[in-house]
Amino acid sequence: MSDHRIESIEEFNRYSIAVRDFESAQRYLRSARAHDVSSTEYEALLFTAIVAYYRPFSRNEQQKSVKAMERLSIENFGILTDS
């Protein structure tokens, strides 16, 4: 478990946005399971899940008026395990 402390409202906002993106990725993957792996629906949902999962690590907010960190780093999550 990481002992990282959120130090700003911008960092908190980025984590809040990331949680929604990660939840969306999980929802797309659950939906993909209802389709055959060779189907267009499965492929579309899988690609959409990948994009949603990656979004918090990409440069999202480029406007200075946005009150969120530009992006997260995988290091922000400490040691990740299989679970």
C-alpha cells in the first residue's frame, strides 16, 4: 500500500477524474464479456476500455483554467499487485 498523500486540489481532482475513467474501463470490459471475442462489438468495447484506462496517464487538460493536474503517473499508485 502506498503512503502517498494528495497535496493539492488539482491532484485530488485528477484522481477523482481517474476513478471515473477506471470505473468506465471496468464497465466496458464487463460488457465485452457478453460478446464473442471475434465480434466487432467485443473489439470495440475492448479498445474503448483501453482508452478509458489510459486516459488518466495521458496529457488531458491543456487549458490553464482547468483545476486538475495534467496527468497521473503509474508511480502515483505505489506497488501494484495482481489483486
